[in-house]
Amino acid sequence: MSEATKDALPKSAIDYEAFEKSPRFLALKRTRNTFVVPLAIFFLVWYFAYVLAAAYLPEFMATPVFGRINLGLLLGLAQFVTTFVITMSYVTFANRKIDPRTEELRLELERMEQQ
């Protein structure tokens, strides 16, 4: 960052870098990561397994399930369902666990700014 850019930044009474290292902020990040990281890994494995199966196991994906509906079609639709379930799960989790703690931290920062 150039000196001119540094000088243009608004001055603040808050040391945001120190705040990011505070136990409460780190606990919030840890809470978020313990939910998000495993879910992201699960979804990526599930997604790439589907793509690889479609590419390298066409006979398996063409297995009829009922009528003209085959396994590949059902697994493809399951990708959409999984996306919606993950989204709803995260929103519920965030509303219950993340948002209340975030609000507390935001209020703390606002109090610090007013001092």
C-alpha cells in the first residue's frame, strides 16, 4: 500500500488487528469453521464423485431405476437437493450460533469506537 493510500484511510480508535486475535473473535471463527469446513469437504467430494462417475462409469450411471429414470439422473437431481439442504443448514446454524455472537462483537466494536 502506498503512503498516499495509507494517509487516505480513516483513522480509528480501534486496533482491528488486535481485535481479530481476541479470544472471542477467534472462538467465533472456530465455531464457523467447525461447521463450514467439513460441510464444504463433504460437498466437494460428493460433487467430484458424481462428475467422475458420469465421466468414467457411464454404464453405472445408466442403470435403470424405474421406467426411463436412471441412476445418473437421480444422482444429478440429488446434487440440487444437497445444495439446498446445505444452504438451509448453514442459514439455521448461522442464525442460532454465529449471528448472536457477531452482534455482540459488533456492539463491542461500536462501544470502543465511541470512546
